[in-house]
Amino acid sequence: FVGEIDGPPKSGVALGRSGHTGRVSPALVWFRRDLRLHDLPTLLSAADAAGSATAVFVLDDRLLRPGPRTTFLLRCLRALNDDLGGRLLVVRGDPVTVIPRLARDLGAGSVHVSADHAPYGSRRDHAVEDALGEVPLVRTGSPYAVSPGRVLKGDGSPYRVFTPFRKAWLEHGWRAPARTRASTVTWIDPDGIRGRASIPADEGSLEVALPPAGEAAARTRWRQFRDDALDRYDTDRDRPDLDGTSRLSPYLKFGCLHPRTLLHDLRDRSDPGATTLRSELCWRDFYADVLHHRPDTARRNFNGRFDDIRYDTGPDAERAFAAWQQGRTGFPIVDAGMRQLLAEGWMHNRVRMIVASFLTKDLHLPWWRGAQHFMDHLVDGDLASNQHGWQWTAGCGTDAAPYFRVFNPMTQGEKFDPAGDYVRRWVPELRGVPGKGVHRPPFGSSPGYPDPIVDHAHERRVALARYAEIGSR
Ligand code: FAD
């Protein structure tokens, strides 16, 4: 792929040729967060290196916790296997032992992946690389339009603020889509390969309404959104009552679709809808970049000043946390969001910000507890976007996000769910309350629906006082 600007495949060795015979050994294509066949540079690098390849996915128990995200992943794997004509080799185990063993068993001359920049993934890949010995691990591309670590300030340091990052990101640009499809590589039939597992059944979390899985579904959803809703995206994207966002996040999470494909489709558009979507995709790259430079921020405050903030603890705090998790806080927009999360494994972005602000600033609980709950339930759960979305809202993250910004759940609801439809959809106890009045139901008015568990005006003052305590230390 000539003309690429995101770095060439790491090479320099004659891949896949067995020294004495000159015969080309097969390659191994190891799928991870790139469960697609179109616009997948890894396939070009495998085709360059070898006449044929085995497609493999490793079921790594450290990553596969039961829940809707794993269910969605398993369905995406089934779709990929179908797209490969049943030739996906699925194996279970620790990739550090499984991949080198497979490479040996198959006589593979090279292993091809899209780079993983997340903390666990990059550590794992270095360990696999060591264990592979002579066989190169060839990293081509990444799940991002611009790979983490590539956009730097003039002095070589990473960006900490989004707007200048976006400017540099746009100037850097991204490569054209790779023209790949299933037939780019001659796939080896994996029948009889030692350790072959089947894709596990996923009935465990069928109570969550998941979107259709796989690359074809992702491409269909993108086309629908692009043709029907993108024109209004810049205005509708903040409205949880409308179907105004792309809902592509689960597909982007597992690479059923690459952001470069979307950006390429938008290349001739400078209308507000397209410009806003480009910017949102840049947030995804930005947070991956931040986590790449500061892997500690998966668990710790980006801004260490916040290490001293006081949180609530004890039985009342635990009861409040449980009410938040279950969508029973008595704040309708918060409860609607938390129930949408449990029912769909997804929540609208505006509402993610509202519920995150509520947990950290009205209930005075640590952001990482909320982030963990999100990761347990989100189908699009992604360490970089999630932890930094939380940190941004809590005020301890990147950007000049003002810590003193405390969302008022009632006015947020009235502004972004103006007729109250979103709340009534997710909180059946309030279906009898008409219009935007649903955001401030009178105390005790709706049987089965709790009264507010805190007084927002009071908690706002408490939050501001606690922030003042840490001051400019
Ligand atoms: P669209 O509005 O259609 O946006 C298109 C794509 O742009 C998204 O699919 C996503 O890939 C990217 N994007 C949009 N907004 C953001 C953003 N603020 N940060 C990073 N990428 C963005 N997104 C995740 O993908 N995984 C998460 O785990 C996640 N956790 C979040 C937690 C909090 C507290 C907050 C405030 C935001 C979080 N986000 C997360 C970002 C955002 O809410 C979702 O990406 C978005 O709601 C997904 O819906 P969509 O695909 O319809 O978005």
C-alpha cells in the first residue's frame, strides 16, 4: 500500500521464506480488534509475505468476562468465520503460548496483526514477539485513523488538550482504505489443527438487546446513518430521545469497521454533520493516544492533584451506588440512562456525561467505580474512551474540562430530552407524567418510582467545597 502515511509494515527481513529451500512458508493472520476483511492492511502484509495463511482468533480468558460485550464479540466471530467460508481457526488459551505453538505447528514464516496500543495488548504482543523467536510478528496499521504516538507537538511531547491535537491530527491525515476482501489471502482450511476450539455458545446474556453483529451489519448501519441522519448529526447528536447518532461504537470497538473507512467516505464533505463526526472520531484517537503515553491513567487520575479529593464511604454511599447502578436514584434522566445501559449495553453520549457527573459530583463517589460498572455492561466498552470519558467528566482528566462544571440533571433533561420521551421510554413508572414535567416529577407522585436520593443543589455545593480543598496544590 504505497503512499501510506501511518508507517510501513515492520519488515526488513524476507518474510516467510524458509532459508535453504526458498519455499514460501504460510503466514498466520491473528485477528483481535479487527474483525473484518475489508480495509484491513494486515491482509495485504500477509499476502505479500506468503502464498497462503491461516486465520486465527485466540479466546483469551483474561479478556473474555461473561457479559454483553463478550456475547457481541462471539457473534462477530461467527460472522467473520462465515465471511471466511468457515476457515477461522479459534483456539483457547494464553496467546503468549498459543501463537508461537501454532506458528511452529503450521510452519508459519510470519505472524500478522494490527498493532494493539492498549496497556495489556501491547505488553502481550511484546511477550508473543519474544516467544516467537525467529518468526517475525508483523504489525500493520492499528484500530485508529492515526496510530497512537504519531501525533506529537513540535517539541516531541504528546498533546494533553484535544483542540490542538485535532488540528495536528487533521494535518497528519490518514492513509487511503486498503483494498482488501476475503480473497486477498488464500486461506488454509484449519480442519484437524491441534487445539482447535469451537466458538462458544453465547446464550448467557440474551436478555440484553444487542445490535446485529459482524462486518456486513456494521457497513449497513454506516450506510444507513450516512444517508439518513448524518446531515442532522451536529444538532441531533445531543438528543437521547432521537436516533441521532451512528451507534457504530460496538463495531468500531471490535474493528468490524475501521474509522479510516468512514473518514474516507467523508473526504469531500465539509458540512457541519460530517465535520462533527470527524471530530468525534478524533476524540477516539485522542484518548487512545493519551492512554498510550500514560497507561497508568487506566486506573489513576490523569491530573494527580485530584488524588487528594475526598470521597463518600460507608453504608449510605454503598446504598447510593447501588441505586445509581440500578437506575433508582429518583433523578429521571439518570435513571433512564442507567436502565438503557442494562437493557441495551449502550448509553447515549449526553446521558453518559450526565450519569457520570451525577456519580462523581452528586454522590461524591470515585470515577473508577462508575467506569468499572460501565465496562461491565457496555458493548462498546473501551478502556481509553471509557476511562478518559469518565476522567473528563470528573474533572481530573485531560483537557481544560472545568472541575466546577456540575451537570444539573433536571435542566439537562429538559434541554436534551425536551418532550420527556427518552425518560418515559426507559422509566415505565413515569409514563403517566406528560411532557417535560417528567424531569421533575412531584415527590411521591409516581407509584413505584423513588423520590430523589439526594438534594442536587446541596450536593453541588459539597462538590465545589471539596474541589476547593484540593485547590491548586
Ligand atoms: P457517535 O456520536 O455516532 O460517534 C461516532 C463514533 O465516534 C463513536 O462510535 C465513537 O467511536 C467516537 N466517539 C464519539 N464520541 C466520543 C467520545 N466522547 N470519546 C471517544 N470517542 C467518541 N465510547 C466508547 O466507544 N467506549 C466507551 O467505553 C465509552 N465510554 C464512555 C464513558 C463516558 C463517561 C463518556 C462521557 C463517554 C464514553 N464514550 C465511550 C464516548 C461516547 O459516549 C460513545 O463513543 C458514543 O456514545 C457511542 O455512540 P455512537 O457510536 O452512536 O456515537
